[in-house]
Amino acid sequence: MSLVSRDPILLTPGPLTTSLSTKTAMLRDWGSWDASFNAITAEVRKQLLDIANAHENHVCVPMQGSGTFSIEAAVNTLLPRDGHMLVLINGAYGKRMAKLVQMMGRKVSVFETPEDIPTTAADVERLLSGDRSITHVGLIHCETSTGILNPLAEIADIVARHRRSLIIDAMSSFGALAVDAAKVPFDALIAASGKCIEGPPGMGFVLVRKSVLEKAAGNSTSLSLDLYDQWSYMEKTTQWRFTPPTHIVAAFHQALMQFVAEGGQPARLARYQKNYEALMTGMDELGLKSFLDPKIQAPIIVTIHAPDSGNYEFKRFYNQVRDKGFVLYPGKLTQAETFRVGCIGAIGADEMRQAVHAIADALREMGITTKGTREKRLASELAVNTA
Ligand SMILES: *Cc1c(COP(=O)(O)O)cnc(C)c1O
């Protein structure tokens, strides 16, 4: 174990490293009836609509729990009991969405592409033309199991042209990648506090088309995961329907203010892009390759092929890197040994370069020769020979 008692830097898809002011916003207790707490909830809902330019046709409904709770609430509330949802899958989160639709007893069809192949608008066009019974389409914007980006705007266009309803899991992209509700038609977009807005984990939210939500009373088969009831209660009382995650809401509000102060989504994306580039420069120097083609890679989380060495073992590698202050994430692929590195959270390119050093040192300690060490050795041999 490291002797350093600092918090490690989390290079994961969430929970993420948060800023000190976000953490300190959690040091106060709030009553759920307190008008000042309910004003914070109202402000958070407004700030989230701002990010997607969604004030005109959408409302924001926050929900207790991790991100999946909000997906489940959105689907259970918006998909009528006789609805039929098509889920577009290229990773674990797509599979999870299909599973929760099936478990709530609604009809689900899936379209699955390999983990390194985005779903295309042409696929969706063909699928919707071929099956008129499909009422809803579920799409994962950035599929965090690899970091692959699916073409949201193109798919949203097709779904709208076919007059079906689009439900987007934008969990790992919201705040970092632009989504403009005035240009990209959707009925629901779901994300959570502990991802690119850099709040603590514990609440999710759904940006949902108001005219659709208004007609969704009674659809949900779940008491707590009923987006309509959550919304109508909040509209009536300004309060959360059940116990709110008060500290999380307050810290999320603080994180949203920092998001705005930083320059909003374009600035957030620019910082993550620099983190991504610092990471890839470092991986390149070590001779480690990313799994995805850079053209379909979002600068959010990167899947990297493990070094081709008998000495490599993820658990040991993870522990070595963690002891140097950085938390990595295991790969989620069945076909190849990989690990993942998140580019998101309250970190910059300097931290990413330090992480690269930690990775290089860990590999060296494990007796794994990397391209960098080979090159250094060659260079020093050359220097000796010419001396
Ligand atoms: C993080 C994430 C979720 C939600 O996962 P939870 O563990 O429930 O927070 C859903 N979809 C995607 C794409 C994610 O990255």
C-alpha cells in the first residue's frame, strides 16, 4: 500500500474525481421541506435544461438512485404497457437497457452490432421500415463499455421521421458532448449526477418531452420508479416525492455552477479532449494501442489493449497503479484482454500525464517491457557505443 493518504484520482466512468468545492457542499444538512433546499432542486432542474437547450418542449425530472434507476423510471413511464421498444446494442449498457425493458414485461426487440461498430442511421431506417409495431427506440449515446460513440443526431432524425419515440441513455456523454434539443429530436434523455457534470453519484435525471410525459400517467408498473408521479408531485409541491438525496443535490448544484463558470459544454469537452490526447500520447510512447478506431472514439473513456506479455495480470496492474494514486477500470470485452481509462472528472492533462507515468512504472515493476523502455535502452546503448 502507498503511504500517501490523498484520495486517488479516479480514471473511471464514475464515480469521478470531484472538486474540493463540490465535496465541501456536502457538509451541510438540509430538511426536505426547507424552501431553500427546494429552491436548489428547482435551480438544478433549470440548469440541466439549459445544457441541452431544452426549455421549450422538455421538463427535467430528477430521480433518486444511480443512473440505471432513472433509465428504468423513464422506460417504465414512457413505454405504454402495449408498447414495443427496439434497443440498439453495442455493449453492456445497451444489453442492460434491453434487459430492464424485458423484466418490466414490455415487448423488446434488439439490434446488436459488434462492440467496435456503431449503429448507423441506415440500420435504424431499415429496422423501423421493417417493423411498424415498434413504438420506441432506445439508444446509448456513448457506450461506456468501450467508449464508442453512436451517431445520435442522425439516428434521432430517422426515429422522428418515422414518428417513433426516442429514449437516449446519455449517461456518460451529457455535459461533455453537445446535444441541442432544438435540433436533435428526442422524447427522453437520461443522465446522472456523477458523470461529466462532475457531481457525486446518487441521483439521475430525465429530460423528457412535456407533452409525452403528460400522457404517461399510470404506465409505470413500479411505485418508486414512476417518472410521471415524481414530476407531478414536484410540480405541485416543489419537493421530491420520497426522501431526496439532499447532500448529493447540493453538491450537484455546486458542480453545475462550476460547469457554467468553466464555460459550459464546449469548455468541458475541450478539457476532456486534452485529457484524452495526453493519455493517447502516453500510451503511444508505451506502445499500447486503443481498441477503437479514433474516428468512433469519444474522449470520455478509452479501452486499451493490455500489453502482450505473460507477466500481465489486470488485478496486479490495477493495484500497482492505484498505489501510485490512480484508479483504472477493468475492460469489459470478451474477445480481448483490455483495460479502460476514463478522461472525465475534475482533472486536467497534467494529472493524465502523471497517470501515464504511473502506468509506465507499474508495467516496469511487473517486468513488462514497453516500447518506451526499449527505445530508451537502444538510445543509451547508442550513446555508450558512440562515446
Ligand atoms: C454509468 C452509466 C449508466 C448508469 O450506471 P449506474 O451504475 O446505474 O450509475 C448507464 N449507462 C451508461 C452508458 C453509463 O455510462
